[in-house]
Amino acid sequence: MIVVKTEAGLRVMKDRSVPLTPRQRSAFILIDGKRTLDDVLASSAAMGVAREDVDQLFQLGLITDAAPAQTQVELAAEVLNAAEVSVHNARSPKERYDAAYPIATRLTAALGLRGVLLNLAVEGAGNYEQLLELAPRIRDAVGQEKYAALAKALNDR
């Protein structure tokens, strides 16, 4: 999370109207709207700044998170995407091969005579690793747009 000073924080920075401990002040000075909270904590760890010091700055309203809170739709989409990725990552090489092989043969067969050798190579690929080795040649032959379906079937993305 990227943290920034609030209007009250900028005012306190100038007039020192809110008493801060030396550790809190050190962390407060490092907060510039470009660094993440982890960066600030790592940079100020040698000065003894702990997470509690930064939490106190949050409670005082001197700093805030720069990014707006996620909407419910964004949060739901993120959860759904994570679920799809975990299901996809759980596939074995055999399952990936079974999903990718028909796509690869369809793509290379559509090339006609200029793709005969590549089509034969795809049909000769007996496992996931062999099909994965042919993937760059298929991408070059059919183009990135048509290759996208095969890439999704082959890779854990």
C-alpha cells in the first residue's frame, strides 16, 4: 500500500502541532506518496521504527492509503480470477496436453499445405513437454491472436 500525508499531516509537518515521537517523526518524513508502507518500514527499521508507530500516524489522521478502496465488483472479480487460476494451476501435464492437443492440431491443420510439416510434428507430440516445445513454431505460423487459446491451454496463467 502506498501511503501519503493528509492535509492535516502536511500542516503538522510544518507547525509541529501534534507531538510525535522521534521514531514516528522519522517514518512520517519518509512518507512521500511514492513509497509503499513496506518500503518506509524497511528504510526506517534501523531507527527503531515499528509498524505500531506508523499505525499511530494512521490513527491520528496524518497519513492515509493513496489508493482508493476496491469496489465490490473489483473485489469479486479478483476472487473469481484467483479461483480460476488456482484451478488452472492444479492441472497435471497430462490434463494440459489433453486440453491443448486439439487446439494445436486445429490451428496447424488450418494452415493448409504450408503447415503440413508442423501439423505432422504436432500429431507426433506424445506428451505435454513435446507439445510445449512446438508452441513457439505454432505461434510464429498462426500469429499471436490465434495462438492465445493454445497458450492458455498450455500454460499456468
